[in-house]
Amino acid sequence: MVSIKVRVENKDNRLGGRNTGISVGSHSFKTPHRTATNKDYHAASSLPHTVTIENPISEYISDFNNQSLQAFLTSNGSFRRRRSNSLNQSIDMMRYSPIMSTIQFPKDNRVHKDDLMLFDLFQNNPQFSIISIPPFKYGGITEFEQAIGKYSEKALSRGQEAMPVLSMSGDLDIFKREFEVLTNLRDSDLCKVIGFSYANPFSYPQQMMEIYRHRDEGIWYHCFGIPRTPRGRGATPVAHIHELQNWGLDTFSPRVTNLGTKQIRYLIMKSQSTKPEDLECRRFDSPTLGILKEPDWRTRYGHDLHCKCLICKGKDLQSFKEEYSHELNGNFNPNLLRYADKVHELGSGSEEFGISKEAIKSDDLPTYFQSKEFTKDRIMPPSSPVKVSKTFLDF
Ligand SMILES: [Zn+2]
């Protein structure tokens, strides 16, 4: 039996962020934090040496595009079976920590209320502690409340908790109304976690403000589908996932995209023609929050990896690349380096959340963001809820 408990530790915090203690059954962790996704597990398991991910919370993300959503909802049983098979394989690797199942939808898409049943069936796996309720169409707000309650009760009866998903990029009034319903359902234990499907905070500031306004609620706020955003003169991709904690969100996961057959074929072809001397890293850089190309990395740090994560520890750039571009039998495999970059990003990024956690604890998240090259002067953490709505909305 899984039961979620959420304790907000700093309700009087004035400068953004919040620390919560979350327990899922017998597991517990502190926030802000990032989840380890099925893609992270896949990357770790693909490396030549055994790398064990020890993240306190895992997330299986089912990414749907319009076409695959249609295939899932219509009578295409083989498609649903294929999905279930790949899900079971991933779960096997992830089962040592509580797993949340997240349904990622095309922007602002909603399914018919009756289709929720299919998602309930799909997620009816005892290894999942938390299952999603994807956005759905409904008549009045009471219908919304009843449907969420029913889905949630069913999940609870199986020992799972339900996570309703709210889209941040939809209509503001609808967002507010749905959010209000979910906070009310908290009182009857039917909603302890909300999944927010990512939208750019600069395009949807009021949705972010709404989350900020609700940050003393004992509800876990999870944000998923977070992309990297280009920043600065060289359009360096930035780990945007670290910026959203400002609004009182608790856990985060990067955007996961399932590649189409064409893209996979292209990547395989590209990797076959890659020579060892042309292979380059792309590293998450915790001091700046950027994802640096190898030449940029060398300019800044030379061969130093300045990282003690599971796979970087004791290595320099050269030995890292050497180890993670060859299979155990010595065969060159350029794809391994992508996986290694990914596992480093998870390890280093999780550690980074540990640092910002302390900054939130001392109510000084602004200084934290100022110290990072790519978030400097960009994030304007609120000094008080009232003042925030003014400064931020004028932006
Ligand atoms: Zn590392």
C-alpha cells in the first residue's frame, strides 16, 4: 500500500522556492529534486560497466504524439500491447524506488472522459506507485471533480495514488478552476500530487503565479516535459529544469521524446560514419547550468571534468571519452558517449538540486541564480506574493 505524505517546511519563505519532505510508502526524500526517467535508466543500463542509479524517485514517461495517441485510443490493440511490453522492460530496471507513471500529451490536447478508462488499464501495474490522470474533456467543473475522484478512488483501492495532470499552457480561468478543485480534493485524500505539463513561464506567467500562490498547500507539485532553452550569444542550451523551482514546484523531469523510425535510422547511419577522433562530449556544466559543447568545455576547464558523479569520478575528459566510446569487447560505439553524457547530467543535476535546496532553506534563491552564468539576471524570484504579480506581469 503506497501512501503519499507531503510536509511543507518553509511556508514563511519570501524569496521563492519551497522545501518539502515527501514520503511515498516507506521511501522519502526532500525537494526540490529531479526524477530519474526511463530514458535515464536506459542510458545507464546501456553503458559497458554496471551503473546503478540511486535516485529516490523514478518516472516512467509515456510520450504521445497525435498519431500515437490516436492509435492508443482506437482499437489498435497491437499498439497498446507494444507499449505495455516496453513499459514492463523499463519497470524492471526502475523497481528499486517508487515509480510515477506520467502521460505526456500533445500540447493542450484532451481526451474524452470515457477514454480515461484505457489509461487506467494501461497503468494498472502494481510496480507503479503513482499513476497519471491525463487532461480530459468534461461538461461542468463538478463533472471534472467527480471524474478525478472516481479515478483516484480506484487507484487507491489498488494501493496506488493518482496524479491529475494540469496543462500550464491552456486557458487561465480553466487552469485556476481545476487547480482549486484539486486542492479541495486534498482534504479528502483524493489528490496529494499534481502533475504540471510544462509551458514556458515567460509566456504563461499567471499560471506560474497560481502555483506560487498555492505553495503552502500540502500537495506535491511535479513538473514534467521541461526542455533545454538556448541562451546567450552562442545559443548555449541551458538546463532550464533548474529554473522552475522558483515557483514552488517540487520535482522535475526533462522532456522525453520517443524518436520515430526515420530519426532512429538517421542516427544509426550517422553513428556508423563517426570516427573516434571526431567524437565529442556535450556536458551538463553545474557551475553555469549550461550544456557545453566539447570545445567550449575545453576552453573553460581543459581536461578537468570537475565532477564526482558515478561515472566521472577519477576520470579526465580523455579517459571519460575513451571508456564511454568502447564496448567491453573493445568495439568502438559512439552512442555510448551520448548515454554517458546523460547519466552524468542526471548525477550532477541531482547534486545541483541539493545545493539549491540549501539556498531555499536560507531563503536566498536569488543569490543562487545570480551565481549561475546562464540564469543570471533572468529569473526574478518574488520578494512577496503581492509584489510578484506586479513585477512579473509587467515583464
Ligand atoms: Zn559527472
